[in-house]
Amino acid sequence: MSVFKHEYCAYTGPVTSQRSRIGVLARYGLADAWSSKITLVLFAVSMVPVVFYLVGIYLANNPIARMLILRGGPVLTINASFFLRVLTSQCWLALVLMAWIAPRLVSFDLADNALPILFSHPISRFGYVLGKFIALFLSLSLVTWIPSLLLFAYQGYTSPQPWVGDNLRVAIGLLAGSVLWIALLSIFGLALASWVKWRMMATGSIFAAVLVPAGVGGVASAILRTKWGSLLNLPIMMSQLWQRLLGVPASPRIHKELPNAAIATMLVLICLVCVVMLNARIRAREVVRG
């Protein structure tokens, strides 16, 4: 029978929900991110500090083990400052993991010109970005707030004195600081990866986008003798924010602290710039000018 004699009609069967479509993108994004051996190596390296922190908590709460191993040496104090070190180390290791995973989630689609095919399905641009964001957010959660809260729970379990109730702010700070950081890293990494098709160059651009403004801000602060140059220094901003979330007293070496409103405004501005970058790049078509 000739093709033109067939009668075609629109599909009237059941349609998957928008949430399940985003879930498919997130699931395949996770599978793609963790299919690399380098991702597994980076994850293993990120867990090394957690093991040392776990041993430190055990020794601090076990006098027999402390006597046998430390032999009267200094005792590690488990307080908000200890968990600030935990949060800081894990969050910066998450940056390294993100720099490797984010380009795998977006750059391959752009390099292979796969976005027109993806958007020919019932998937919106927002759903595509959200699916990739969820995959990256869940991956970074494995090295940030999840191990941090597990260490907090272990300290509460092994402490001979009631500890959790008096330090509940530390747990809230660990969760809030980690979620804010990995949410910022996720949208930041996706935005930069969407503009660089070559994966290795995208990884390098992520580190450059963090370190270069930090250096410029440090030079500006030193020359102009002002604290506002630190607003370009993401490590300083996040360090001060984590310190306040956990209730750790300010270091006497820090003489120019940034206001919370200034830090929040700068982080929101970074996110808005990333959204604009994603909106300009994630499209179903690509314009090539000859």
C-alpha cells in the first residue's frame, strides 16, 4: 500500500508526567557522570579526609584508644571549629569533583549537536537544565553534607556527654552551608560547561573562573585598602559564610569581614549571570555565521 494511502493521527495514549521526564534526564546524567573511572577516583580521594575526621572523633571520645595511640598527646577538641574544617575541606573537594562531572553532563550534548534531538521530545529547556542540575547536585551531595552529617551523628553517638542538643546549630549550619555551596556549584558548572564544547577546556575554565577573580579581588583590596575587593574572592566569601552559619568565632587575623547582605547579593548575582548564560546557550538550534 502506498504511503499516502495510510491514515495517520496524533498519539492519544498515556503520556508521562513532566516530573518523570526530568527524572529520566537526571538518572541518565548520574549514570554518565559515574561511568568514568576518574569520577570514582575523585570520589575516593574526597572520602580520605572523612576517614581521618572519623578517626579523630573516635580518639577524642575513647580514652583507652587515646592512651594507647596518642600516649598522652594533645586531645582533639570536637566543636564547631572542628566541623568548620570538615565542611571547608569537603566543599572544596566538591569543587574538584564538579569541575570533572559538569562538562560530562552538558559538553557532550553540545559537541554532538544533540540538543535539537532532545528538545524534539516533550522536554522543555527548563526541564533539561533541571535534570542535569539534579544529577550534579546529588553527585556533590555524596561528598559534602551527607558525610558531614554522618560525622556529626557519630560524634553525638560516641560522646560520653549529651552533645547533639547543645550543638544542633552545627548540624543546621553543615546542611545549610553545604546545600548553598553545591547549588551554586551546580548552576555555575553547568553554565560554564554550556559555553565550552571541549570537555578538558571546560574543566580548566571552571577553575579559572574561581581563581582569577579571587586574585583580582585580592590585588584590588591590597591596592585600594578596602574590603570590598573580597566580593570577587569566592573562597573568602564562602569561608566567612560557613563560619557564621556554624557559629564559629571570627579569627583575629581577619580584620575586614564582609556583611552578610553583601555576600548574599553577590551570590545571587552570580546565579543570575549563570541563568542568563544557560538561557542563551541551551537552545534547540544553533546559529552558524559564515
